[in-house]
Amino acid sequence: MEGKPMFSLHKTRGGVHPPQCKDMRDFACASITPPERVLIPLNMHIGAPASPVVSVGDHVYVGTLIGQVEGLGSPIHASISGTVAKVATEQLPTGATAPVVEIVSDGKMEADPALKAPEYTTKEEFISCVRDSGMVGLGGASFPTWFKMRAPEGKSFEFLVVNGMECEPYITSDYRQMMEHTERVIDGVFRTIEALEIPAAVIGVEDNKPEAILELQRVVKEKGREDRIEVMSIPTKYPAGGEKVLIKATTGRDVPAGGLPIDVGCLVVNVTTISRVEQYFRYGMPLTCKTVTVTGDCIAKPGNYRIPIGMSVRDVIEATGGIVKEPRKIIMGGPMMGRTITDIDCPIIKANNAIVVLHDAAVLPDETACIRCGRCVRACPLSLSPFALDGASRSHDVVALDELAVMNCMECGSCAYVCPAHRRITAAIREGKAVYRGEVARLTAPAKPAAPALSEKKEA
């Protein structure tokens, strides 16, 4: 029936309500002064690292292919024009070892003249084009987008679920994408469901972004896509943007433990990812830069910036006016799921959507013993037992980790946020996963994990 909603809101469990800190929401995205050099890691995706296809001394343009992959992975492209100064395998400031390509800028930022808008006529050709774009999940997951779009034999997508929630505190880059490139978002959604033969799409947006909801709804109506695309307002609650949580809220379907969205007929794509996919089909420019929220009480000129991939955090901070006070904590990402860094020479990678530099808000209270209050259990959106996982992770008990389904944890940080004992639960579970996968020796003493960097810790 015409006008009848295709989707209805469903209740989800758990979650918390941290301070929003969305101070940069009304700051339009601005370009940043390009750096003199970039260091581009070739492991910016789930899967094996890309192999370099350039050599020292080669001239590259913005968009030139510098890393290619076989199988699960995503190609990588130059983010500035200039000369390749280094092709090597080295340890990054994050501690990971990866192949890297360093490019020294020629100051021109010239696009590769060979780039052109791709063409396709079949579903397989569409997916191949998405692969060539270098696109990964820009919400932070880094899973190659093209691989997500391949439905396994015997299964099919019934819904495209577009994640416009951006429920992490501080981050506003997705919000700016929805406000500044609304038409591109809707065109990208429609192009995707048409190419992949998906009947309908829903764009989930938290109700603390009413302007974005109205703008998306306006463009959907203006383009006459109301029979295929619906924009849904979802109550603000962290982590409402978690893949399984969003599927439940929009479709009412529960992804089984250990399962994937395709198991319930869903393809989930971040809103900026879908916008950048559409940009690639329009102009042929692959993923070479990221929209990043640079904020925190230490940043002189906070805002939302377009930053070349591979630019160092140090150069980003300098390009945004430097710091006004000494940072106590620097986070790549948001304070709930982001990673604290100690070396600001870390390069911006595809998964980065924020740099949060904090002084006053970087409170790190001491841990005390777990009191078995159960708050973490009530806060967990996936019905896990975080306090038990915390203990099993710290003791490297692989059997207990298996029984407690450690790999089902989405590392949202809700448990650590509500813990009155200030237990570093999420960080401990992250190490527990590494132990479970065999990446950390079972008898090695666990390193002390870091706490969420929020000055106010309130119950949900």
C-alpha cells in the first residue's frame, strides 16, 4: 500500500548513554593542507596485506594504484602526487608490522590522468568495480566492501541496511556526509540495491540527528525512491550502530551467534562508505582520503577535515593549528571503541574517522576488584557476561573463553563504561580474543589494558 512504511522499529537490549560531545556537528568538512610526505600502510583492511606494485623513484598521482591484493583484501592507491621514496616492510607506530609505501609530495596533488568513471552491466561487474575502488567499511570495520556484497551460494540479500547512526561520542564525520552529500548518499543506496538486486533499503539514523533524517527523507521523496528506500529514526543509545544491533532495530531479525548479516538476508554498509562508492562510480577516483573529525580540548582548530590517507597524526595536528594544552590521551577513533596511541607519527588509515586529543576529559581512575553487580551484563547488547569474560581473558583461560563465546563480543565498551570498579573490561577481552586465536601465548602475563577516555562515567 502506498505510503505504508516498509520497516518498523524493534527494541534492542542493553546499551548505555555516554555524553554525546558532538561539538563539531555544525562544522562543515574542510580540506587540510596536504603533507610533504605520506606513509601508506598496505594492510588497511581485513585480509592479507596488499603487495606493492610501485618501486622507489616512480612518479605517482592521486589515485595511482600502489598496492594490489589477491583474494580477500582491498587495493590501495596513492593519496598525493609525487615520488615514491620508500617501499619496505617495517613496524608501524601501532606495533604492527606491514609493507608500506612512502611518497614525497610534488606539491601539485594531481589526479591520475588514467582514472575514469567505471562501467558495468552485471552484478559481478559492479562488485568488481567496487573492489577496484579500494573501498572498505569506513565506519571502522575495514572489511572489504566488495567482499561483503558477494552473497554465498544459496543465499540472497533481502535488505540493504545503511548505517548512519554514528553513535560514538565526539565523531561527526558521518553526520557531515549525510548533510553535505545527501543526494550522493541516496543515489549510492539506489545504485547498490539495483545492481545487487536487493528489494529494499533502510537508512538507520539516531534521533539526535533530526536535521540529517529530514534531509535524507526529503531527497528520497524528491527522487521518487520511497517505494525502495526508507529513512528510519532510531532512539539514541550506544551502541545502536553495531551491525547486529542495527539489524535487529530495523528489521527485527537476530543474527545468530557466530553468524553474519547474510544469514538473515541483510547487507550492512556504512553511510559514508555508500557515499564514497557512488563518488567512485561518478568520477572514477578511488579511496585516497578520509573525512576525519579532529577534536578534543587540546586541538586549536577542531573540525571535520578531508585528510589524505597516510598523513601522520602529527602533521594533522599541526595543520589544524597545533595544540593548546599538553594531551593526556590521543585516540584514533572514538573514546568507546577507538585505540589510544602513544606515537603521533601514526599514519591516517582507511578505518580512521576521528582523532580525539584530550586533557581534561582523559581521566583514568584506578581499577578495583569486580563486585559482581551485574551492570555490565545488563549493558551488553549481545547478552554476554562481560565480568566473566574479563576474568577469563586476564587468566588466559582458553576453555572458559570458548564457553563464554568471547568471539561474539563486538568490543563496544558498554561494559567498561558502566563498571563501578572501573575495570578495563573491553581491553581485557580484546587481549582474550588474541589469546583465543593463538596470537598471544597463553602463559604470558596480560598487559594492563587502557580505560575508556570519558570524564563522566554514568550508568545507562
